[in-house]
Amino acid sequence: MNIDGAVIIVTGSATGVGASCARMFAERGARVVVNYSRSRDEAEETASACRALGAEVEVVQADVAEDAACRAMAAKAVDRWGRLDALVNNAAATVASDPFDLETLSAADFQKVFGVNVVGAYQMCRAVLPAMRAGGGGAIVNVSSNVAFTGGGSSLAYTASKGALNALTKALARICGPEIRVNAVCPGIIDTRWMRQTLGTDAYDALAARFAATAPLGRVATPDDVAGAVIWLVEGAEFVTGELLSVDGGIRLAGGARKPAAGSAS
């Protein structure tokens, strides 16, 4: 896909990975919908950064768990620019719970998390598909997580939701082709405000240190690392659909040998 001139919605793009995606699309000439649910000031900052790069931007407050909000966001993009070319489902939610105490996680917690991470992604896909098909095709990228493979994560509800999102990605890829490609990125630990707030600063720092010491690439991801993979799936992966792309520094290979750091004792 030629990103220059494309219209792209990035949900949850006030901060973190979503904000990085919005800026990278803007750098490549896209027209971008910056979406937020609560972080209005940060969304406006992201929009300003995109406009400074020469991009046209629409800022939309919407909770993707609400179907009407999803449809309104898609309609707003089409009303302004007459087309829709790509969607990045980045908005996410989690809850705090003790994975070793199942009583700390309720059915309502599962419904809240699935409402954003799975139902919200589905509703956004459903909202954009008519315009994408009318324009001849497009690309959808879901931001998932490697916890769907490892069983880790901030809560069992979050982990299960990302597994469901991966399954949804594959199912949508089957039914949306050949005009529309659907893929997912599955990051590991990312240095974002959201992740620090979710885990707590001390817990995040400890987890990031263990990750960096174990992963072959020796560090945690930045938002730009993940956004770069998203951009590739939209722009360059023309014959790729239904894929779950790990963007985790190779942590899935943990347990193998790593080259010692320069200067370390052998």
C-alpha cells in the first residue's frame, strides 16, 4: 500500500505505541485519525506532532467498546477525506489482579477487558470494512501481545483477550481477502507509560531488567520498535495476511545461549 495520501485510523493513539504509529504514518504522508478515550491533552499533542510533519489530522474521542462510537469514528474519517485505507487496533485495557488468586478476577473484569481488546477491535473492523472495500482494499493491524503465547501478562483476563484477538485476526484474514489484509503484531515488554502504570514502576523496572538480560536483542522494545512493524505490515507486506508477528527481541527463544557482553569474563 502507498501510505502517502492514505487515510488511517489508529485507535488508542494518544500515547505509547499508538502515538508512534500516528507519527510514523504522518511522516510518510498519511492522513491520520488520532483516537483517545480519556487522554485528551496527550492526543492533542500527538496530533500537533503529526501536523508539524505536514499531515492532516482528525482527533476523535471514542471508546471502542461502544459500537456507535466505532461507527461514528469511521464515518468521520470518510466524511472528511472520502476514503479509508488502513486501521490499527491499538486501544487496550487491563485490570489489576493476582494470577495466583482467581478470586481477584471477576466476570465483570473479563467483560471490561474483552470489551475493549476483542469486541472493540471487532467493532472497529466492522465499522471500516465497507469504506475499505469501496476504495478497493486496505490493511488492518491488530496490536496484540506475546502473552498470548507465554501465558504471562498483567492479568488472566488480559492474557486471554490477546489470545482471542490473535484468533480473531486469523478469522478476519480468511473472510476479508483478497481486498483487505489482516495481521497482528505481538510485542513483549515495551517502555511505555501505560505499561509502567499498569505494573507499577518498581515491578516494571524489575521485569524489564529480567527481559533485557534474557532476550537475544538485550533490551525491551520502544514504542517506535513496535510501530515500525505495524508500518511494515501496512505498507510493505503486500502478500502477508493472517500472521501474528512477534516483536519481542527474541524473548521466545529464552533459555538458549547468548553471546557474552563485550568485556565480560568468559
